[in-house]
Amino acid sequence: MNKMIIETSLIFYIFLALIIGCITGTLTGLCPGLHINMVAVLTVAISPFLLQYFPVIVIVSFIVSMSITHTFIDFIPSIFLGSPDEDTGLSVLPGHSLLLEGKGYNAVIYTLYGSLIGVFIILVFIPFFIFILPKIYSYLKPVIFYMLLFASLYLIIREKNKILSLIIFLIAGFLGIATFNLQLKESLLPLLTGLFGSSSLITSIMKKQKIPKQNLSSLKIKIKLKEIFNTIISTSIASPLCSFLPALGSGQAAVIASDLTEEKNKRQFLITLGSINTIVMGLSIISLYSLNLTRSGSAVAISKLLTNFTSLDLIIIILVILFSGLFGFFIGIKLAKFFALRIHKINYSNLSLFILLFLIILVISFSGLLGLVVFITATFLGLFTILSGSRRTLLMGCLMIPALLLYLPI
């Protein structure tokens, strides 16, 4: 009887943690600069107190649900406000252009469908990650450098002006190396916010862009079976790469995958990007169980809590991923509609200026004055890339070149 009471209370605590995690993930997704990594670190910091009252799997369930929900919601500020993080930076490009066409709601919905597809693809990949990948990973480690090199060269070669593309990629790489050597707190915040966020906002201010009234007659969006199939193919190619390759984020993987499947339209790209974004987060947690790899900040936090990762823990985490994905999808639709109905009523130039000032305050608060220098430098590089007509995928050299140096075979 006592055992039954204990099991019932555990299920209740896990469910409560799941709900709180989903709500927290929604907030972190909506608020630029409020990253899940910061919340995860804070959770680990107060875990000695929490563990006095709750089993460790309850705390882990909170982190997992927050992380998965975040991957659904974080495209909303990226598309509507031009405020990306490291996983949604590339969505600013097609997402913002659709926003200016009055299809911002559609852009968000595409990513939500992609993320939902991603949740179910995670379930398909789990047996491979648990039973096969551990046996072949030791053979893959020596070729990580060459795989990253191929991905880097591909992003450059696909551009029309290859010399300029190489220069931008290398400058971004040197900026990344310099930033990481400064040992800033939250070093990615000034770097990526400058490259992708503020540069887009300044461009909007310069052009005095006005957001048109969003087309809400297309609220019922249907995704074709062909697009679902192409997304499955794309993510099957790209997701394994992202799961164990450092610095290769969902954006770059989506670019490569979309090109390989010859699907280069905005709609398909956003679906693929949403899918890979969620898959990478989910599989990073599964990789912790199968390979003891910490591919994301959330996985690092979980590794510090779950020193003994059991099969039962894995089953609970899989269920949490599934429920969080469903929550993120439906709440994301509601929030996308909320933003779409109101974004055209706002003076977008003033909003862009306000967000820019907010990002500057965030950078100074978390990374100090040195972080502000990085932010300004990154902003100028981002602006140069935009004005030169180059694709901003090249700016991800800020992460890829430091990773190449780290894995350079000696």
C-alpha cells in the first residue's frame, strides 16, 4: 500500500514538473535573452534544496519539458520580432520575408508543424541511438573534423560570390575565436545577437519597414504529404550530424538537408528547420543515455543531476518529450495567432529600436562592457553581410571555425 502511494505521488510530481516545465519553456521561448541554459543552470544550482523534497527524475522532467517546449516557441520572437537565438537565427531570413508579405502566422505554423514532426522522428531514432550508435561512434570520432570541414566548405561553395563568402566566413570564425577566448559570461549572447538579431533590426530601422496586416484568412494551414515526406528525408540526413557534431546547428543542417533534397522554398525550409531544432534537442538528451555525450546545455544540466541514468528514467523522459511536444504545438498556434493579430498595429521601427535597446541592456547585464564590444563588432559584420547580398548562413563560421580548430588532427 505504501509503495503504491509512493508511486502515485511520483507520477503526480512528474506531471506537475512537466506542466511547470512547459510553462517555463513557453516563457523562455517568448523572451529574447532568457535562455533555457540559464534556467537549467539555476535549477542545478538549487537542486540540493529541491532534492530534499523531490526525486531527481522530477527535476530532470522539468528541464526536459522546458527544453522541448522552448524549441517550439522560440521561433515566434525570431520571426515576428527578429530576435533569434543560436537555434533560430536562420529562421529570421525566410520568416521575416514572409512576415513582410503578411504571412508571419504561416511562417510560425510551418516551424510548429516541423517541430511536431520532429517529436515523432525522435521516437523513430531512439532505437538507433541506443543500440547501434554506441557501437559505431568510436569509428566516427576521428572523422568529425572532416565532416565539419565538408559542411563549412559546402556553405561557402553554394554561394555565387565565393571569395566574398570565404572572407565573411573567416571573419566570423576569427570573431568567434576571439569571443570564446575572452571567457565572457554567456558569450553566445552578444555574438549571435549581434550577427543575426541587431543587424536585422537596424536594417528594418534604416528601411523604415512597416509590417503589413497579416493575412488571417489562411489560418487553416494544411501541410502536404510530400512536404512531410521531404521533411522526414531531410531530417534523417541532417539530424544524426547535429547530434554528435559540435557547432553544426539546426540552421546549417537544414540548409544542407534542404539542398540535398532539392527543396529550397521558404515553406519547406522553415518546416525542416523546426523539425531539426526539436530533434537535436531531444536526441541530445537521448545521447546522454547512450553515449554519455552532452550536446546541449540542457543535457549538461541533466548529466549533473542524473549520475545513474536508468532505463526507467529514459522511458519517463521519452514520455515527457512526447507530451511537451504536443503542448508546445498547440500553445504555439494560439500565441502565433495572438501576435499575428496585433503586430501590424505596432510602429515596427519604434519596436525594432526598443528591442535593440533591450538587447543592448541584456548584453551589458550578462556579458559586461567587453560583451558590448563583441556585440557591436558582430552587428557591423552582420550588417556588412546583409548589405553585400550574402547569405547569413556564412556567419555561422563563428561557431564552426573554433570547432574545426578544436578537432584539428595533429
